[in-house]
Amino acid sequence: MALTPLSSDQEAAIARLVSARRVEQVPADLNRASVFLEQAENTLADIENVTIAQNKYSLAYNAGHAAGQALLAAYGYRTTNQAGHHAALIRFIGIVLSEADDGEAVNQLERMRRARNRFQYEAGVLPEAEAVVAAATARHIVAAVRDRGIE
């Protein structure tokens, strides 16, 4: 399957991210994209073996992040080293996965990013139900990335 081309609207939105110095253009690398997608899928596979909700949640977020890295590599971009690079990555995912049902998964991934930061820095307890939603979200994102033609 070939990589799904970006629409002109997607290209314009990504150009705004480049102008804002949130992402930078690099050579597209489908091999690197494939490795990131494989990492995402391997991470998802381990979620079922984990018993602590916070760890499941972290794995789910990491899988979504790796899927986003796959998109960046496939289309020839990377995040910059500035603060907020995780937010920029999720913004990029949202631009590329712009279908309606994908949009909700991307919104959920952004909520996961913010919640993960809270749990890492503010000593919180994560309910199991949130870990279940996080895993489902990551599975959706990974499948949507694969549907874009990354193998």
C-alpha cells in the first residue's frame, strides 16, 4: 500500500507548524516510519500483560506517541527540540488524521498527554477505566496510521 498523500489543506496546516518552528522538514524515511509503527504495535501488545493502571496508561500514551513519530518520519518531518514537542507531535497527528472518528481519538490522545503530565508531576492515582480508554485510543491511532499506508 502506498503512503496516502497529504491534501493541500493538510500541507498548509503543516506549513504553519513549520513556520511556528514546532516541526521541521527532513527527508521522508519510510523505513524509520515502519520501525516507529512496529514499536507502537509492540507497546500495545504488552498492555494486556500489565496489571497497574498507571503503567497501562503510560504504555498506551507511548504507543500513540510512537505512531505519531511514524507519521512524522513518513511525511518527512520531525519535532523541534523546543518545549512542547509532545504537543506539536499530537498537533501533527491531528492534521494528518483529520477524519471525524480519528479526530476524537486525537483529542483523547491530547487529553492523555496532559493527564500523563499531571500524574508524573502531581502524584495522582489513575483509575483503571482511564487506562482502558487510553489503550483503546492508542489502538485507534495506531490503526489509523497504518491505514495511511505505513507498513
